[in-house]
Amino acid sequence: MDYTVLDCPDPAALARFYEQVLGWRIVRAEDDWHVIEGLPGQRLAFQLAPGFVPVDWPKVGVGIHLDLLVEAFDPAEEWVLSLGAQRVDGIAEHPTFRVYRDPVGHHFCLCLRD
């Protein structure tokens, strides 16, 4: 299987967050490992990391982040904020993307579809 893995303190909770954000489904659920899947081959996994500390970006390099394509910012932003995301302040406004943190601090962007 090929997938991106996000470390986190609670794999079940973060899997549920991204399951709702992406409209995917949980296909594997263990105490320390959860996997969600969209279309065949689209998977995202969540691994237990009790000492997880999110990156302090923009002070420190962002490392890895997810870019999620959306048709319009405002409804997508309202949706992710209602699920527990936070918009990252102090980022210069950009016409094609907005930056957020998921409930444990991983960065992701909502990007306007071309």
C-alpha cells in the first residue's frame, strides 16, 4: 500500500477529522494506526506518536503539508473550521490558497481549483 502518514497523538480522532474534510472513509482502524481512503489508490494514514509536537511555521520550515483543492474558499473554510481546523494568522494573503492547521497542528492548504 502507498499512502502518506501523519504522526499524531490520537490516530482515531485525526482520521475522523480528515474523513469528514475529504469525504473519504476509514478502511483500517487499530489503536495506533488508522487509514482513510478516497478513490482507489488515494490513502492517508495516521500513526500514534504520543510525543508529537507540531512544526511552528512560518518561524520554522513547514516540512510536509497537504494541499486540498476546493471550488471556492469561503464555504470550504467554513467547513474545515467547523470541524476543528484553525486558520494560520500572519500569512500574507494569496489569491490561490489559504493556510490552516488541523486539530493537532499539521498544516494544510485550501487551494483554488484551476
